[in-house]
Amino acid sequence: MTPSAPCVLMIAMSIAFSPIAALGQLTVDATGPVRHRVREATMGRGGGVGRKSPLHVAISLVGDGHENGKVEVEFTLTNTGKDGLTIPISPNPGDLEPADPKATYTVKRLGLYVTSDKRREEILPGRVHLYGSSAFPGTLVTLSPNESVHVLVLVGLPRPLGTESSTATLVAHAALYDETIETVGGQTLSDMHEIGSASSQEYTLQSLFKSSE
């Protein structure tokens, strides 16, 4: 018997997400291959408006490095607000795409990335996005006040690693959006509306590597 689409989705997500029940926490592995959308956006609209999110963002190193030159970094996202905060946790936008190629649909989208300059504009390789929709159970999680979720990401940190000669100022960022995908004039439009964004404290390579020892 061939499993239904919802069943396949839940099986796939059980592999991608590693809940730590004893600690009441969830770890999302965003280091693997991504199932992309069939209908990728050819136009974009919207952007950031500077609204602050109640997420507290912190990062730490998990490993020494990978063959592709990137290092596994763990983002810890904590809800510091007084109310529950819903964020997406699926790294696979293709799993949330409707069967109708012309249908308009909306998802929550969370961008995670690290910058390496004082102006916080130089984005390091390894930026990831997480997606979620109430139409797909298990792709969203609501963090209660002081509750956290962990996300594993491969980031191309500056070189040389772990030496005093590197002066990079590393800051981790999280930006939450509502994204609507629609067909306009025969093209696919991604319309982004910012919900809020947050940034971590400043890190140095030395502080990250020392904390991982």
C-alpha cells in the first residue's frame, strides 16, 4: 500500500526534527538537502521594516568543520515575550506547496543567518530559511514564554579559524515573515511581510571556539 501524502510528510518530518522530550525542547536539523518548491519565485516584493521580535538569538559551535569548509552552528531561539510565539520549523518549502500550480498560498518564513562585519550587512555562506503553515501539522511550533528551539545550520565562518588574527565581528540574526506566493502576469511573486526580527550579541571566532571546547 502506498502511504498517503500526509503520512509521507509526517515520516519525513520525524527524521528532520529531533524533539528532546526530557528537556521540553526541539532541535531542527537544517544541515541536510532541502526539498525546494516546484514553483520558485521569479519576482519579490516587501522586506524588513525594523520591527523587533521577542526572540532571543544565541549561537554556539557544534563541530570542528565539514568537507565543504562550513562549520555546524547551533542557533538557540528563545521566546522572551509574555505571550506564545509561533515560528516555522520545516527546512523544506516544497513540502508546503499546494498541488494546484496556480494556487495562492501563504506560509510563515524564518530566515537565520550570520553576519561578519560591524555594519551587519556581510552575510556569511550558510543562510537558511524555515517554513511553516497551519495547513501542514508539525511545520509550526508555538514557543511559550522562556521556551526555546534549537536549529542546526552549516555556516562558512571566516578564516583563519580559531586564531587571534581574525577580527571578524559575528552576529546571528533571525527574521520572521509572512510570505505569500501567487501568480501575477504569468510570473511567480513572493510577497514578504515582516513580523519581526532579532539579533544576537556580538561574537568573535575565539569566543565561539572557546565555548565549544
